[in-house]
Amino acid sequence: MTIRNSNIEREIGLLADLPRSALTARWLTIYCSEPPKGISRHLLIRAIAYEIQAKRYGGLKPATGRRLKGIVNGTNSERKTPPRLQPGARLVREWHGVSHVVEVTTDGFIWNGDRHRSLSAIARAITGARWSGPRFFGLTSVDAA
């Protein structure tokens, strides 16, 4: 353990002994705003300790921060339900210069005149590899956090 790490550990350890007024002052210094009304002492200590560590070791990755903001704001793309395919819809995907057309039916899919239970089975037949059928046909987002 380096001297710098032990200083951070000591600083975090001392937070538990500070009066609430001192914790509130630390919060104000770190976040440039008053702590939320009704925040528990325990959460004050944890939030301050997190910021001390984040300044030393680095905080969240930008993608993780955006994902968390999306969850808080209710705009998280992962919460959205995938689109429902209506019978009669046609999915088209070009693979290695060949257009593949899949027709959606009430009980599955038709591709090349054959009935299939899943898009993944069709994607596997087209590519020779295990694919997520909805992803292969562009029905889900590829973005990763």
C-alpha cells in the first residue's frame, strides 16, 4: 500500500467521526450545492467517500454515467420493450450481396418458402454462425454501455 493510498483510507475512515455540520460543509465543497433534504448521515459519508476516491482513482466511465442518467431520467433504452412484429410484416436483410426476405406470420416466420419458429434460426441458416435473430434483422440496438 502506498502512502497516498493510506492517506485516502485514513481520510475516508475519519468521515465517520465528523459531526453532521462538518459533513454538510464537505458536501458543499465537493458538490457545490447543499445536500438533499433528509439525506441520511450514512449516505452523506458514502457520497463524500466516493468523491474522494473518484478524484484519486478516476470516476465512472462516460458511458456508464450516461446510462445512469438515462435510468434516472426514465430514458434508458434498455427499459423500452422491443418492437412487436405484426403478421404480414416483411424483414429484409442483405448478407454477402444476397437479399433475404422474411415474412412474419402469426406462428413464426417464412424464409425461402420454409416455416421457422425464430428469427435466430433463420439468421443462423443465413450466416452459419449463432446470431441474435432480432439483432441480425436490425430490430434491437447494438449500442453497448
